[in-house]
Amino acid sequence: MAKIIGGRVNLAISRETTRGQASSPAVTQMYWLPWTSQGFSDREEKYVSKEALGVIDDSADQYTTEKWGDGNIEGEIRDKSFGLLLYAALGTCNSGANGAGYNHTFTVSQTNQHTSLSIFFDDPNGDLVYELAMLENLEITIETGKLAMFTAGFVARPAQTTSITAGINSVPTKATLATENKFVATNASIRIAPDRNNFGPAPEIAVQNCRITFIKNLRRKHVLGSAQPDDIINQSIAVEGSFTLPYESKMYRDLNLDNTYKALEIKMENRSADLGGGLNPVIRIQLPRVGFYNWTPEYPKGELAEQTVNFRAFRDVTNNEDLIYNIVLTNAVASY
């Protein structure tokens, strides 16, 4: 064992074809996930014995009753590996050819056992794998002057030891990191329309930043006979977010006070990457019905007045559409 810096720990994810069972590290659908910050680790719950022992010492022993792994992973959004995070967030993926590339359409699976991943840690002090990794939340942030970023929170079964040798038996090497495309804020846009069918003519909103968060409300299900979770269940799903822009009118104040619903689209595109025939990598998120709340103006003396608009997605009961209509990812990957 040796002292190391954190940047030497590499992280990879893969989709589990059998729920709760990691594929061998020798899989073609493994993606290295470069991180900017991560705090994923093993956790445990201990029970301290309460017995009276005839002395003033409060206890003589403790017992481990629950074990699991959890934590957040932060990074820059990449057009290939991010597909697995979207799959884990929504639960359903349909892929099809689009010219020289492919479209992957992610929709909400109305079930409570969404797609599970395995998380691999290539660590100089010993490789680990976390099985049954379920997405707790996924936050996307887009801010001027920066790349589009993600924060993904996972809950999983506790770690097991494994062995990862990049470049052997189809495990992708670190060189594959260069083959992914990223998304710069200069190629991102937000549109608000009366309904989902009118995003095309709707103008782009000149915002400075945007945040959207998908919340899965996970529950670890423990049973007798084992300390690790028998299953990890996604419960209700929620979507909320916000954006900031100059205060130029009372439109968003009125949308908030009047409780007006709108459709909202967030789009990220890499216009400098050509997948072939002029096709660019794209991520497009469509919410058919959003409501606004906590409209907040800021009037700094001597500075530009701004406003922060908060929104929450709702199911469109009239049109029988989920709170997320879909998320479409365009890239060069044939399937997930």
C-alpha cells in the first residue's frame, strides 16, 4: 500500500443486465467517468448493546446491523457516459439511428425498480465494485463561462473487492476518455412555451445559469439474514430547478403569482463536434407542465437587477404525459 493523491483513483460505471449483479469488469458497456469531486464510500449502522453490567461503564460491545455504500459524484457532462446516468434517472431507454449517429430517448419507467448500475473504483490501494447502485438524485447545472456539470448521488450495496485491468478483456483504457464530447454553456438554451408542441417557435430565454434536479426518493430495503440491502427501491420521482436572468419585466413574477403552467425545454449541444453529416451531440430535456414558485428579485445598489425563477415539474393529466416527457441524447453510441 502507498500514499496517493485522490486523482489517481479512477471511477467507471456499467449497466447491470441482472439487477444487483455486477457484470465482469471485462464489459464493452463500461464507461470511465472522470470526476471533479466524489465522496462515494461504504457506510454502516451499528447497534450498541444496552445491557446493564453492574458497573458504570455504559456498554461492552457493538454490532454492525446494516451496510451499504452511498455518496455523490460530480463531473463534467460527456455525451457517451452521461447516457448511463440518464438511464438510471428515468428507467427506460429506446435507441435508434439518426443519420451518422444515434438518438437515445429516455422516459420515465412507472416502476419502482429502475435501472441499476455497478460502480467500479480503480484504486492503487485495491479495486472495488459497488453493485445495485441506484440513482438517488441527478443535478445538472449550466452556468455562463463554464462547462455543463452534473452531480449524481447513488445508494448501493457495500463494496466488494475486484480486479480491473484497463485495456484487457475489452475493459476500455483511459485513452477512451478523449473520445467523448462535452457541452459548453455557450451552446445551451432554455425555452418556455404554452405547451410541449410549441417549443419550435418559442424564443430562447437569455439566462445566466440554469439548474435542474431529478429526485428519486430511494429506500434501502433491509431484511433478516444479511446486513446489506436486499433491494434499493426508487419511490416517487420529482423534478425541480431554477434559472437566473436580468430583471426586465414582471412576467415571471406574474407566472408565479397567477400559478400559470408552462412547458419548459433545456437543450445542450456541442456544435464543434461533428458525428457525421453535420450531426452534433445534443441533450434535450422536455417538461410538459411546470409551475413556478419563490420568484426572487435582487436589486443590488449600483449593479444589474436580476431575478431567480424556481420551477417544479408536474404530470400533465389532461394529455396523460409524465412530468418528464422525455430526454433525448444524440451521440455516436449504438445502444445502452
